[in-house]
Amino acid sequence: MDIFDVISLLGGLAMFLYGMRLMGDSLKENSSGAMKRAIEKVTNNPIKAFLLGVFVTALIQSSTAMIVITAGLVGAGILTLRQSLGIIVGANVGTTVTGQIIRLLDIDSSGAAWLRFFQPSTLAPIALILGMLLIMGHFIKNAKSFGNIAIGFGILFSGLLDMTGAVHNLSQSGTIERLFSGLGENPFLGYLTGAGVAFVLQSSSVTVGILQAFSASGMLAFKSIYAVIVGIYLGDCVTTAIVCSIGANKDSQRVGLVNILFNLGKTVLVLVGVTIVHRLGLLDSLWDRTVNSGVIANTNTVFNLVCSVCLFPMLPVFEKLSRRIVKDAPAPVREEKYRDVLDALNPSFLNTPALALRSCYHLLLTLFRASRANIEKSFRLLESYDEALHQEILEEEQSIDLLTDRCSRYTVELLPHLQQEQHITILNQYYKVTSEFERLGDHAVNIAGIASEMKQNGIGFSLAAVEEIHVVENALREILGLTEKAFRIRNETAARQIEPLVQIVNELNTALRRNHLRRLSLGQCNMYADSSFSNLSVEFRRIAAVCSNVGVATVVRLHPELADHEHLYFESLHNGHDAEFNLAYEHAHNVYFHLLDEARQAGEKAESSSDLAQA
């Protein structure tokens, strides 16, 4: 053994770790949409949850990632702690799939030439070639992400081959024999070794893979490795529990704790069970037998499956223990009205874009509805000022600002984790509409301020002006409804109906201003209300403009080719080049200007009746 063998071993380990990370991250990126849909279908059926945990973990090649994501979903209120229990057990079984893939090292191609294609020495270069072709050629959608998966797979096996070669050289010097000889006589030492290595590497799959590489030396016996495998479970789950606890609420922390309790249960079950079976002489043929990567992979899978079956009835006990150990904190003094949607912006979702974007979507929908509700309240203040309602608007505005700030920061944090063009397009839309939704809340506050100022100064609008203002408010209500529909279900028809109504609102405001000036000249309107009327008109126009921006953002998301030509899109609409726009505009113009005429006449009639009554 010399320094070059150690360097080769560590270099192979580095490639193996990087290949696992690259492949796992790319798999999570591409499967996150399917993962989101699958997790949303989890019910109180623990068997379904278990199977989901097995399938998704096998897909993304990481039990840690699966459990951390589950903890985030529990923290966000999407899953309950009880629903997560089956997923936790399934994740522990699903992670054994990696070892079954690595056992391809044991394939003997001497019997058939076609078997050589399944050997790592052949799979590695094929995967690397395929990955580079995908990345450089862009033959399919998301070619870069699929190319990264293939390259990660190739690097993983290349690193595994390098480690195997270095281990072979080390075995000639007797180093491996001395390293593992003591573990067979001291299971506790083997257990600590497995736990320590898994904790440092933060992956049970990688640690089992290293053990499989060492088995190429032909010097590892079952008695030396079974305790190491069990120790790996504990080391990996401690890392997972730490990650689950960072910035998480109590239920998220309990998910990590249940995983530790489950793995401690596996430890006791395996160590006691193997000891008893060995004492009965049922393991004599296997105890001193040299193991290869296939035996290690099978041992790992069997341990997890048997323990899952035996410990499944104990899950409610683990849940109760977790609640006793991690106690609920006292309720916060200040009210957190939107705590659920804020908790859903969990950092653990950043590597799973579909889930992260889902959390952003729900928060933005909540933000829009809060701003829309505040606008409705501000309209009520114009009709009849109420100090308590005004204060309610101001308090809600603080929540709107909080939602906006958190969503903006989360989208910025999420951007570096996105690989797919589709996810980037969605995030661009969300980033744009965040500020637009917040601005709606600002306009509600401004309208409430106008109502408050008028109340303080003892001035008001004429009955005719009030009736006309109601027409504009109704038009804005229709626009806001279309805006919510466009964003909520990505409805292009609703998005395209917004712009004609926006133009109608602008024209209505012009007509209102003209009518207002006429009434001022006739002495029918209070000249001191002119400033308030003008400011209100500005706020109405700005609300409509915000909705216009949201509608365009929705259209651009559905048609990304318009992203760099939004101004041309606006010009084509307003220059009469779009038949759909022209038809919608003509219909809305007839409806609202007819209502405006009726409102003006009703207002003037009411004014006349009031004057006669006073006379």
C-alpha cells in the first residue's frame, strides 16, 4: 500500500459522491411534479403512504431528501404527522434500491457477451456518452436535466470502479483484512463505524455503496458487515433529523424524531434477532462466508423489509413518544393569521421545485384575495365611513406586506435551484405578480385614506357622483374576478378579457371627470371634494392597471414567446388588430356606459328630489 492507492481511493469516493448528488438532484428536478401529485393523494391509509415512500425514494435516490420533504409538508399542514409515518418507513426501504443497482459489479459476463453491457465498466462510458449527447444536442425537452441524470450515473459508476481498483491494491497489503477483522468479534464497534461514516457522508446509500466497493477485496465476511449496515441506519437518520429541525415547527421536528425512533427500533431488532438466530446455529453457513456487493445489497434490503413489517404496528407508539419529547410551544402572543401559508415556504422544498412553486402559488393566491378583500372594504368606506373598518384595512395591510416580503425572498432563494425552463417561466410569473398583488393592497389603503380625509373635513360627493362611482367600482369588481380566475386556474380566456375592461375603466374615469366638472360649474358638487374625486380616479385607474399587468403575465406564461414583445402585444390590442379584444371591448362599452347614463340620471333625479324636499 502507498499514498497513491489512498489518493485513488479518495478520488473514486469523490466521484461516487458527486455522481450520486448530480443524479439525485436531477431526478428530483424532473420528478418533482409527479412527486407533488403523488404526495397530494396520500390518505390516512398507511399502506398507501408506505408504498409512496418506497416509490418516491427509489426514484430520487435519497431517503434523507424524501423525509425532509415530508417534514416540510407536515410543517405546512399539507400532511398530518400520522399520514407521514408510513412515508417514513417506506423511505427507509426505498433507499435500498441504490445498493441493488450497485450490485451490477458482480455480473459475470463470461457466459454471454451481452451481459457485458450491464457491467459498470460498460455502463459508465455509455451513460457519460449519452449524457453529453443530450446536453450538447438538445434533442428532447429538458435534455439538459436528463443529460445530467445520465452523467451522474456514469460518474457514480466510474468512481465506484476507481474505488474497487484501489481496494484491490489495498487488499494485497493486508490493510483491509486488519481494518475489518476486529469488527467481526465486536458488533458494537462495527455499529459505531457504520453510524459514524454515514453521519459524515450524510447518505446511507453512499455508505452502503462504499461497503460494497470494499467487498471487492474478497475479505469481508457477513459477521463483519451486518452490524456496520445497521449502524448506517442510525448515522443517516440523525443527519436527517438535524435537517428537519432547522427553522421548522414542532411537527416537522417530530418527523425527524420518528425516523430516529424507527431506526433505533431497527437496530435493536436486527442486532438481537441476528444474535439469537446465530446462537441457534441457523447462520453457520453464512456467518464466516465472504460476501460480495450482491449479498450486502440483499442483506440491507431484507433487514429493512423485515423491520418495516415488524415495527409497522409500533408507529402510533413512535408518534406518541415524539409528541412527549417535542412538546408544543405556547401559542404566540401576536396573531399569525396566515401562518399555514407562510410555513409552507419551507427551505426543504427548494430542491424540489414543484413543491416549492406550489407553496408560492398558494401564498400568492392568499395575497391576492387579502388585497381584493381590502379593496372591497375601502369601497364600503367611500359609501359610509367606519373607523373600525378603516383600522381593519390597515391591520390587514401589515399582513399583506409580510406575505409579500416572505414570498419575494423565497422566490429569490428558489431561482438557483431551477433547471427546467418550465419552472423558470412559472417563477418569472410569480415574481412579477407578487409586487402587483401587494400594490392592490396599497391602493385599498389609499382609497380608505381618501374616505377618512373626507370624513374629517366634513365633505362628500354629490348623489350623482356616488352613483357614477358605483359603476366604476362594479367594473373593477369584474376585472378583479377575472384576474383571480386567470391566475388561479391559468385561464387564458379570463386573462384576455381583462384588457378590454381596463380600457373601459379608463374611459369611464374620463367620463366621470367630465361629468364632475360640469356639476362643479353648475354648483351641484362641493368644490372642496374635487381633490378627493381626482385622487380616487387615479386609484381606480391604477387598480385596473395592476390587473392588466397580471393578465399579461398569465398570457406570457402560456405563450413564453411573447416575453420580449409585451409592448407589441399591447399595441396590437389597442390598435384594433385583435378581433377578440374588439368584440369584448364593444360589449363592455355598451354595458357600462349604459349603466353610467342610468346612474347619472338616477343621481340627478335624487339630487332634484333632495333640493325640493329642502325647499
